[in-house]
Amino acid sequence: QVQVVESGGDVVQPGGSLRLSCTASGISFSNSLMGWYRQEPGKERDMVAIIDTNDAAKYEDFVKGRFTISRDSAKNTAYLQMTNSKPEDTAVYYCLVHLYWGQGTRVTVSS
């Protein structure tokens, strides 16, 4: 059984930093494309960043230069380092590993 679990969501002030983690089990993490997505209430789920098995990363324009995606295959864990956070980054962040979603972790950027 595949499980994907996100963690690290919190309330952070504008300009602050936060690191999200995504741990997968029951799947070959090192052979899986993975990505971070986010969703605001009433809106569609949007891609934030993806990273392939060669550690090549791709970012949406709205996070370029602020967020960094990375992976540690030895730990079956991927990360999303958020810096210079903005109120519009407030959302539930989801991790996708291959075809499997986690339950999401909530990030609120507010003073």
C-alpha cells in the first residue's frame, strides 16, 4: 500500500521561511517523479514545482527564486523550502509521488 504524507505546514509571517516535507512508503521513491502542488479554497489545484529522478527541477513562475524543491531518495523524502513567503502563498500544499497524492499540509502566510 502506497502512502504519501506531507508535514511542515504552519503559520508564517510575510517574508518568512518554511520547509515542507513529503515522505512516501510502498513505492520506489528514487524512480518516481514527484511534485508539490497547492490549492486555495474554491480554486483548482496548481502545480508549484516538480523534480524528476535526475533531480532536474521545474518551477511555476510565481515561486521561481523563492521556493526550492529537493529530494533525498535515501530517506524517501522530498522537500519544499519556502522563502520570502507572500500572503498569496497561503494554501493547502499537496505532494504527488508518481500517481499518489498525500492528504495535504496547510500553509498560512499572515502577519
